[in-house]
Amino acid sequence: MIENPAPKRTELSELGEFGLISHLTSDIKTIHTSTIKGIGDDAAVLENGDLLTLVSTDLLLEGIHFDLSFTPFKHLGYKAAVVNFSDIAAMNGSPRQLFVGISVSNRFPVEAMEELYEGIKLACERYQVDLAGGDTTSSPGGLFISMTVTGVVSKEKVVYRNTAKENDLICVSGDLGSAYLGLLLLEREKKVFLADPTMQPDLEGNDYVLERQLKPEARVDIVKKLDEAGILPTSMIDISDGLASEVLHLCRDSNMGCMIYEEKIPIDISAGAIASDFNIQAITAAMNGGEDYELLFTISMNDFEKISQLKDITIIGHITDPNAGCNLVSNDGVLVPILAQGFNHMREE
Ligand code: ADP
Ligand code: MG
């Protein structure tokens, strides 16, 4: 008997999340002229008369993307919706409709799902989005949440992640690293609690980083502010996986390099102290943490004066020739190549 050779088996961890996406999708071609942008940005871009429709989808799994031992259902619902709105903001658009798929095991009572929906409804109300449909199934275990959001942007104002130009200024909104530090705190307190359930969580004085982790916001306010100031970013992406990973996406997709300056990276004052508690530097949390959901964007140097007038936006560097690579200038003046070490769920730690 001739035995069949063992079928080829490649581990997912060899490719990682982004490697898998490009492996599966690199040969996909769109056939409709109405599909202006398919795979490859924060949202797909579809023709819609004088406007463009934006569509983005995200899947969240219990145990991978959220831990119900420290995430209240209401916060989970709010966050799941808001992170989708963030992808629409990253295209310079406004969110409009939300579709929610849930797969839920009978481990959960109706009341838990009510709380989840309170959070989703609150996000929809705050961001003026219509909850317009979805799907519900039972799950053999655990909770799965799939959210799809649509948005709208005018044709002249859509901003992609692959259009940064040499010498453009690189900007970020808000501050970075706090959401990851919030997660470290919650995970530490969970361990303490599991070891001794009589221990009360010691989360005093850490409100800011906890809020950044549990209740992020989508920066649609920044989209509006830039528009009012007459600034159209030359490229934009939202920071879901840490600054390093996102700046690399933006530069690689634009075929550019960059220089960013450690001293310019905005970090909240409370983050430094909390980071040192965990023996890490706040800059590491900003570069390689995740879930800050701030906007990373580039602008033409001609807009320098205008952007300098705006609060809550920081210029952190500039776009360079691709041959220069992507580099961080550390506080002691050393040039460090930027490597992606953000959350990449399929890579083994
Ligand atoms: P983001 O972090 O902004 O949500 P992702 O990194 O998840 O974006 O996805 C990058 C691009 O790849 C997007 O255009 C997304 O629609 C697409 N994509 C992700 N997973 C798949 C998949 N399984 N099949 C097809 N396209 C995918
Ligand atoms: Mg995104």
C-alpha cells in the first residue's frame, strides 16, 4: 500500500495575524467599480452618489479580546461599538449605522445581555449612530461579538493610510500607552483576587488608565476639529495595536520611511508612575501596547501653523524617504529602528 503523504500543515503562528490576512487576500481583485477600496484600510470605501460609504467590521472573542472577570458588560458593549466607530474616524468619516452579531452560551443570563445592550445603545446615542440590524445565535461556550459599522465621507475628504508623502508631519491625537497600562492593572488585580478572594481590588488613583482601557472613545471630535481648521490629513490610521505597529502600516503602505521622536510622544502623567510599578517604560506601553484608539495621521508641512493652534494634537515626527527606514530617536539621541510588537493575537508570546 502506498501511503498518502501527510497534507501540508502550516501553523498560523508562522504567519501572524497580518501575515494571514495578506496570505489569504493578496490575490483578491474587486469586480465592481463601486468598490473604490476593498481590503487594506481601516474601512472599505464604496461609491454612493456624491458621497462615499465606509464599512468596517470587527470580531471580539471572550478570553482573547475581553476578560469578563474584570470587564462589566455595559463597558464591553460600549467599547465594542466605539472601536468600530474609530475605524470610520480613521477614514476621516462619520459613523452612521451599526450591525451587531452575538453568539452567546447559556452560561449568561438575559440580564447580562441587557447590560451589554445598554452599553451598545449608549455608544450609538453618543455618536449618533443607528443600531440597524444584526444576528443572534447560541454558542457552545463563551461570548462572541461581531460588529459592522457603516459611515459616510465626502469624496474630497476621504483619507487613506497609503498616501503619506515625504516631509509630511506625523501627528497623533490624545495620549498613548494608558489603555495598555489599565489592562496590566486589571490583570494584576485579577491574579491577586484569584489567589485570595478576600482581597479587595486596589485600583485607587488609577482612574485615568482604567477608563482608557474600559471605556475608550473614537476620535470623531478630532475629525471635526481638523475639518473646521481647514486641514485635510494626507494619510490616517487609528491606533488599535500600539504606535509602532500603526506607524509601520502607514509608512509601508505609503512606501515611505519616518523619523519619530520619543520626547514628543504624548503620554499622560499618571502613566509614567504606573509603568514604573510594572518595571516597564511608559514609552514601551505607547509604542507596543494597544487599544488607545487615538488617530495617527500625517499633514502637509504647509499646515504646520494651523495644526499648532489645535489642542490635543501632537506632532511627533515626519515622513522620510523609504530608504531611511522607520526610526525612533530616543531621548538620549540614539536612532532605534521601529519594530512592530503590538498585539498580534496569533503569534506565540
Ligand atoms: P483594523 O485593525 O483597522 O480593524 P485589520 O488589521 O483588522 O484592520 O484589517 C486590515 C484589512 O484587512 C482591512 O481592510 C480588513 O477589512 C481586511 N481583513 C481582515 N481580515 C480579513 C479576512 N479574514 N478576509 C478579508 N479581509 C480581511
Ligand atoms: Mg483601524
